[in-house]
Amino acid sequence: MKRILITGCAGFLGSHLSDRFLKEGFDVIGMDNLLTGEMNNIAHLMKEKHFTFYHHDVSKFVHVPGDLDYILHFASPASPIDYLKMPIQTLKVGSLGTHNLLGLAKAKKACLLIASTSEVYGDPLVHPQSEEYWGNVNPIGPRGVYDEAKRFQEAITMAYHTYHGLDIRIVRIFNTYGPRMRLNDGRALPAFFGQAIKGEDITVFGDGSQTRSFCYVDDQVEGIYRLLMSDYHLPVNIGNPVEISIKDVAEEILTLTNSTSKIIYLDLPKDDPKVRKPDISKAKEILAWEPKVSRKEGLELTYQYFLKKIESNN
Ligand code: UDP
């Protein structure tokens, strides 16, 4: 039986990945310091024989007894609101945390996959973004703590690959949504769902003409799984290339939820990328992967999750 360590296992993506690797027959060790993760997301796994939970901050030395075949590093605050509130922890988990996991992977001869992000492209001057684009990032802006931690994470991971021969994977994750997102994480989709369901104003930032491309979580998990199982060590974009403006997605959510909420327009946060859309040619070619879930289906599934969550008040 293969053993995998998943950091950030109580978070949105980490918990879905824990489910997937258990389903694939792995022994899963989940690690989380619960800064932004929630035990609710993994409560159903706590009685699984092949799931072990460690409450630990990976920015501190990481000890895991026994063999490890794979490590997935998914621990990090990941929404602009979260990393604005926790700038130092965000920098530390991407830098010190990654260094600790690289050391662990080297000691265990494990393959390490790091969760990078479309934020490495910053406010992109090339559209859509392919893996060859180096990005346009403001290192000292509000997003710098996340963007630069993730860029450093890629650099140090690649250095361990070239210098130590470590087996690595780098996934650049574009906006992903679905059940288990936190309603209060400040991201556009949970914010709009929460507001629409409660009849509050829908807070669109700027004029809403900025674009994003939203990937449903099951597609994202499938892409990550395929990347880990491949032997490709360079960065791969995983995301849905169907682009939409924020105003249009707010309107789709209003229609879907049958809400009487009104859209209000607030100031655009500093350095908010104006456009974002992944070029997924590489994932298609190397992993034979592309998203399968349409936004209509994905938003409906997400709506049902938030509706239940708000109705049951947890
Ligand atoms: N956004 C918005 N209203 C909100 C939250 C976010 O208009 O209540 C906008 C935000 O300014 C950005 C887009 O929606 O342009 C996506 O934001 P999100 O925080 O989901 O992720 P980002 O892609 O910016 O990291």
C-alpha cells in the first residue's frame, strides 16, 4: 500500500484530495494546523482505518514516522482576504514549510507535488497564460506575500530537483470552486452565494469587468491526480479555460439562486488581476486531461452545498 502525506488536508482542496487518495487505495496522512482549514471537512475521514490526522504547522520541523511515497503540499491561506489577514504565516508556509517538506521528501525518497498557483503570473500581460510566461507580480503589494511565497516555492523545489535529483511535480492551480469552500473566505463565488442566499447585496469589486476562469473541484482533483502519477517535473496549469467576467458570474448566481439581492459595486482591491485564463495545452498533451464539469453543473452543485450549510447554520 502506498503512503501519502497531504498538508492542508482540512482545507478545501486538501480534503477533496484526501478523499480521492483514500478511494485510490492509499494510506493517507493528513496534516493541518487548522489556521484556515476546518475539521468539518475531514470529520467523515476520522474513523477511516487508512487516514491519520496530525495537527501540525508545517512551517516548523515536520516529522512523519515510517515510509512515505508521496507528499502533496497544499497547506496555505489561499484567498486574498486570508493572506491579507495572515501575511507572515502565508510567507512562512510557502517558504519554510516547503523547505521542511523538501527535506522530508529527500529523507524518505518520496515524490513531492507542490500546489502552485496562477498568482505566479500576477496581473498578466500575456493572455491566456501558458507555463512559459514569467508573470507580472508586485512583490511588495498586498498579494506579494502569497505570490512571492509561491514563486519561491517553485524555485526551491526546482533547485532540489536539479541539485539533489528529487522527484517533483508543480501544479499551477487556477480559480477552483465547489463544496467545502469557506463562506467567509472572501472569494468571489462563496461571497456571492452567501449574499444571494441570505438576500444581502452582492459585492462586485470594481466594475466587474475583470475576468476569471472557474474550475470545478472534481476536475481540479483529477488533474492533480494525473500529474502526480505522471513523470513530468515542470509546471503544469490546471484550470478551466472558460473565461467569464465577475459581473456575469454574479448575475448567473443571482439567476440560479432565484435571489432578490441587488449587485453593488465596491472599490477594486489593489493589484487585482484584470484577466485570468489558463492555457491548458500542456495538461491536455501530457496528462490527457481537460475539465469535464460545465459551470452550470458546477455552480448548481456548489449552490446545493452552500444552501444546506446556511440552513443548518454550520
Ligand atoms: N470579487 C468581487 N467581490 C467579492 C469577492 C471578490 O467582485 O466579494 C472579485 C475580486 O476582486 C476578483 C474576482 O472577484 O476580481 C475573483 O476574486 P477571488 O477572491 O475569488 O480570487 P482571485 O482570483 O482574485 O484570487
